[in-house]
Amino acid sequence: MDSVPAPGSSSDKGSAMLHGEDSCTAVEDGGEEDQHRPLILERIEKETGRTWRTVLSQRLRKHCSCTPEKAKSRILSFFPVLQWLPRYKLRDWILGDVMSGVIVGILLVPQSIAYSLLANQDPIYGLYTSFFASIIYALLGTSRHISVGIFGVLCLLIGQVVDRELALAGYLPESSLSGNDSSVPLAGNDSGVVGCDRSCYAIAVGATVTFTAGIYQVLMGLLQVGFVSVYLSDSLLSGFATGASLTILTSQIKYLLGLKIPRPQGWFTLFKTWYGLLSNLGNTNVCDLITSLVCLAVLIPTKELNDRFKSKLKAPIPFELFVVIIATLASHFGHFNTEYGSGVAGAIPTGFLPPQMPTWSLIPNVAVDAFSIAIVGFAITISLSEMFAKKHGYTVDANQEMYAIGFCNILPSFFHCFTTSAALTKTLVKESTGCQTQLSGLISALLLLLVLLVIAPLFYSLQKCVLAAIIVVNLRGALRKFTDIPCMWHANRIDAFIWLITMATSALVNTEMGLLVGVLVSAFCVLGRTQRVQVLKLGRAMTREHYEDLASYKGLQTHPDVAIFRYEAPIYYANQSLFKKSLYRCVGLDPVKEKSRRVKFQNSKLQEEAAGVPTSKTDEKEAEAPAAVTLMMDTASHYLRRIVIDCSAVLFLDTAGVNALKEVRKDYGELGVAVELAQCKTSVLDTLERGGYYCNQKGGDAGENRMIFFTIEDAVRHVESRSTPNGDYKS
């Protein structure tokens, strides 16, 4: 009877060890064999059988059904004040909101009066606009920090439309009116508004433009197109604002000099304005000029002090209000209007005027202008709200912002107001003074209400040149962008180019045209980047299975008979021909030209045979040569059998792109060079499948055509395993 080794004996351990070594060897062999196999992943089957009727019914059921919970959610989302007001932290937030509301309200008084001048409106309408906008945005807005009110660029656009419509209606330009004659009705005008003087018609035009712009903004909110703001880049908006600031600066010089010249219309208004200024320079009002210089001498350094010490000051010092008060007193007691002919703000009534409907007959005339104003107003509002929301760690709803700014224009337009949006300067003041919620906007509105009911008539003697000086000083931030041009050019030349083009067009040609040109230039720059992309030849890192551009990195290895390339752009109708040219140039072989050369060679050979010319041994060898192509690549002559295209950077394909890849594969295949795709995205694979790229080629292998490689290394190993010594991949 044979003895059985006890458990744990040396013989048992030896047998186990030997068996274990054999197992390890088998596992290692299996692992190496698995590593050489291409990675195979199984796609998740997408849900099929859903018709457009099913999808439409589901979406209608989702959006049109009404439950108490959904109705409550919709009301709360449309009135954000109902969400944050019940959770208001009285002890923590009230002091900051009250302080910021009071400070911003004090700043709004002189700025509202000043920017009314830019919009070609009476001062009272600027106060109305700031009052109503502050209340409505506090109820509907989702941003806690932005200040909505009068914005210089929008006032400029409104003023241009008002001037044009006044001229078309037959009203005399302001420069042709004597003293405060602007209130005298002009006989025979075709304004369509009965018994309306120049000032009345100006606000009628402004309110109609505002109403139309608000309708556009609300419609965009209903259509959920708040995403359009992403197409207006920071460089575009900055260039547009800077160009408009140059136009604003030029338009205010006539008030600084006390000149009474009409505002030019149409294109190239900057040149027309300067021509009018230089032509009438001899008519400068010395009183206005001296007052303007004194105001600028006071405001510029004091504003700089506010900016420099804003971290140490609890609130900015309202030097603008001080200047307005002192200038008003000096003008009143010095009789600047009657003694020296200085232009003043005039009578400012107290209280509110009765509501008035927009002038419907004007809407066709201002519809196009209102659309550009609506886009600019929304873009500035959403960009500022998102910037401050990101800074303070909360989110804003772009579509709700569209509703908010839309109703900030629609509702006030019935109360003699003009267009509003977020304003950067006042928003920065609001944030720096401790603002926590939009309760600060309601505080600012209360302060404006006090001015409207009591204080407004006291500004009768305020000179227009003082208001112009306030506007010019507030343009400092936009004009400082010119000093940032070298930094912008160094950081990104394309963004700097967009900024320069948008700024120059807005300032020199036309403000609205500048916005359109900026959008088009931005779009063409994006398209241009896909046009300039070149095919890159890749090499493999020595220590890892990673491939990078041979022209950018050192120490990369290449395969002797496989060329690997990458195209870092989508392939679509606009660049598919450029893709093919770049690929042919990078490979070193244009298959179309090579096929044409071979056809010519065959034809010449047949002609020689028909003529009885004996064939040399060299020609026989060339005719019997295999299908592989000999190329001069990397200064070494070798055979090219396969091309691998890395598609990891190809975001999408269209029909033209799929056809381009088909043509590349077909043309190189006829020369005996196979083309494989690697690292295609799922969407790209679906497009290739729908476009018939993986359909069986004539004389090819169906399985070969449907190979999908998730890594470049899989594609390289696969093509190397199928390559034969003579270089013919079909043999």
C-alpha cells in the first residue's frame, strides 16, 4: 500500500509549488495573449420604437399638465422674491441692504438725470425709469447683487432712435429751438400723436422702443432661448461697450462746450459729430466751458480716490451728488441761464404722470432697433448676474432673468420710461457696500420716490454741462480698456482681434452695426479655427502606449510600415477638402495624383507595346512590383502599408465628412494602403454607421471593415498582425 504524504509535508509543498508555477505561467501567457487582442466593448442598446407623436405627447404632458405642486413651483420660480423673502435673515442682512440701497439711491439721482440727456429725454423720465426698474427687478430677478437701471450704451441707442423719429415726424432739432422752446408744438408734423410737443413725442418714441424690446425679451424667455448669451463673448461685449463709450464721449462734448448742434444720424456719426464740433468751435459758451472744466477737475480725482480706497471705505463718497448740489446753487444764484445763455435742465415736475399706451403706429419703424437693444440689454444683464453669482456661490436662471429684464421694460413703458438693464458701476457699489438681497433695490426706489415727490423741482437750474461731465467721468472704466490691448493681444490674439473689430465698428461706423459685426467676426473666427487645423503625424512614447505629435515632442518612436495621424477638428462640409489635402501632404502621397500617374504609365506602356518597342527589365520590375507604396518619410525610404487616423479630437462628422473618409479609404486602398480609424467618439461611430462607412467594400472583408479600435495601440497591433512581408495587405 502506497503511503500518502501528510498534509503540509515537503512533497506536498513541492507539488503545490510546481503546480502553482505552471498555473502562473499559463496565466501570464493568457494575459499576454489578451493584451494583444483589441479592446471590445458592447454598446448599450438605445430605446427604439418611439415616434415623434409619442415624444410630443410626453413633452406636452410634462409641460402642460397642472398639479397644485407644479403650480406652486411655477409661481415661486416666476416671483423669486417669494422664495428669499420668507427666509430673510433680518439681523444679519438688514444693515448691509439698507446701506447699499441708500448709497445706490443717492448715486442714481444725478446719474438718472444725466443719462436722460444721453437718451434725448427730459430729466424726470430718467428718475421714473430708475424707480420702476428697481422695484420690478427686486420682485422678478434671481440675482442678489446686480443693480438694474439706466445704462449708458442703451441710452445712446435709445437717443439715436428718438432723434431719427423726431426728424421723420417733422420736429425741429433741439439746436434750432430758442431757450426752453422745446415744449412748443410744431404745426404740420406727421407724428401721429395729437397735441404732442417735442418732449412728449420723444418720450413716446422712447417708451414704444422700450415696450417692443421688452416684448422681444419676454418672448425669448418663453422660447427658452436664454442660452443665446453664450454666443456673445466677453471680448465682443467689452469691445462693443468701449466703442459705444467713444460715441457717448463724443456726443457729450457739445454740452461741455455749450454748443447747440444737432445729433447726426446714420453711419459714421463719430466723424460727423467731430466735424460739427470743429465747425462750431467759435460759438463755445464760456460759462459752460468753465463749469465743465471745474466739474471734471473735481470729479476725476475724487473718483480715483474712491476707487483707490474702496477697500478702506465702508461706502463710496457721493461726490457726484455734491457736485450737482453745488453746481445747481451756483447756477441759480449766478443766473447762468439768463445772463450767459447756459443750458439748464429746466422744470422738473413732481409726482407721476398718468399712464400712457405705447404709440402702436411707431412699432414698425422701431422694431429692428428694439431687437438689437433687447439683445444688448439681456446680454449685459445675464453676464453681470452670472459673474456675481459665481463670485458669491449661488446660481441664476438665465430664462428668468430674461423675464425679469423684459418686464422691467414692458411695465415701465406705460409710465413714460425708457430701456433699462444691469449697470456695472452701480452693481459694484452695491456689492461693496454690503448688499445681500434685492431688498436694497427697494430701498433705492424709496429714496427715488422721495426725490420724485419733493426734491425734483429744485434741480431746475442744474446746467446740462454738469450732467455731461458726470457722464464723461463715468466712462473711465470702459476707456481704460485701451490700456489692456497689449495684454489681450499677448493672451489671445483672436479675442483681441474680435475686440478691436467690434470696438472700431461700433465707434466709427454704427453702434448697432458694431454688435452685428462682432457676432459675425466671432462666428467666422470659430469657423476659421477649424479651417486652419492641420493633420499631425504621431509617434509612440518609449515607455508607454501613448502617441503624440512628432513635431512637438522629442524621443517619440515611429512604426516602420504604419503611419499614424491625428486631425484635431470636426470634419464637415466646410473643411473636408482641407482635411484631405492636409492628410495627403502629411502622408507624402496624394492617391489621386498617384493613380493618374499610374494610368499614364500604363497607357504609355501599351502604346510602346503597340509600336513594337521592347520593354526594359526596369519597366518589367516596376510593372510587377507589389501594391505597396514606397515613400520618402523622415529622410528614410520604406514601405507604407497602413494608415491609422486618430479620431479622438473629431467632435462630429456630417455627410460630407463621412464621404471624405470614404474617399480617403478608397483612394489609398486602390494603392494597396489600408486606412483604419481609432478612438472614435460614440457620436462619430453612429454617424459613420448611418453614413455607410462600415458597409462591405468590393473585394474586402466585411468583418475587417467593421473593426472598431478604442485605442491607437489596438489599431497598430491589428494592422501589424495583418501585414505581410511583401507589403500587399490583400494577399
